Amino acid sequence: MELISLPRLRVKELQTVGEKSLSICAGIIEVEPAARKVETILEVYKKGVRKDQASAGEKKGLDKIRDRFVSGFTADLNAEMYFPHVDPVTVEALNRLQDLTQKYGTKITRLPYSEETAAVDNLLADLKEIDTQALDFKVARWVPLIEKANNDFKAADDAYIDEKVRADQTDAATSQAPELIEALENLYKLLFAHVQITGTEPILTAYAKLETLVKSYN
């Protein structure tokens, strides 16, 4: 048996090695203090990993839904304009709706997140001034869908900001890595010393497992 030295590991690999090392050393009284130190540092390290992985994935998905509804509304309205409506109330509502689509256009779905959210809010506010209930066709059905999609996006955006604020209060995993590596190698050194001194079966078995674990990443 040789003294274990950690190879160069990626962020997630170091987390896995740390977790598995603690599992292997669980119950070995001789190394409990060193194991507790690894556990403490590992918890901080894992928070850093979560920070590094913070993403806007949910917002992206909700934005796609919102874009689809806005595009559906615009497409249905454009199609309806070809129908020869004769009811003056319907014609007036359609003309006002068409003015809105020309005002906002399809460009609304290509705006940055924050600008699109504001633009959709403005579109919805303008739509409330039009009697869409008088429209006995499919265009009006898009309005509540657009409103819900925009509200869902705003809620996700608020949650994302809160998550980022919490994450920014945590050091990135890369800055915690050296301390975690040092704690793990100190754990291995202590266990190796007990291998040399006592060589009991549980200690020999644990050290052999650690050797196999670390070598699998070489």
C-alpha cells in the first residue's frame, strides 16, 4: 500500500470522491476528527458547486411558451383579417387589434427577457381597452394564455434573482477546492498511519477501497 495522493479532478469528480471517501471511512473511530473536517469543508464546497450550476433554464422554457402564445395570437389575428366581417363592432375591434400587432409586431418575441416582459405587459394593457369579448372567433382565446405565460415568467424571474443573490453569497467551488483536497489528503495520511501502526482488518479494508476509488480517476 502507498500513500494516496489525489490526481487532478474536475469539480463534480472532487465532490464525488469526497462523498465516497466519507462513506468508506464511516465508523472508523481513529480517523473521525479528520473525517468531520472533510465533511464540514465538503458542505461548503457543494454550495459552491450549486452556485456554479445556477442557470436560467426554467426562464428559457417559460419564455418559449410565452413566445408561442404571442405568435399564435398574431397569426390568428392576421388570418381573421381576411374574413369578410360585416358587423361594425367586430370590424372596429379587429382594426384596433391590428393596430396593436403593427405597434408591437413579431419583434416582441425577439426582445431581451426584461424588455419582452414589459412589452407584453403593455400589450395586455392595450388589449384590455378593446372589447375582445365581442369577437366571436378564436383570436380572443389567446389573451388569457398570454397573460398567464407572462405572469409565470415574471414569477420565475423573481425566483431566479433570489437564487442568484443566495448563490453570490457563497464562494465558487473552485475557490474551495484546495482546502477540500488538503482535508481529504490529511484523512488519507491519518488512515495510512494507522495501517502502518495497527493494520486492523477494518482499516486495511477501508484504505484499500480508498486506493481503488482514487486510482479510478487517474
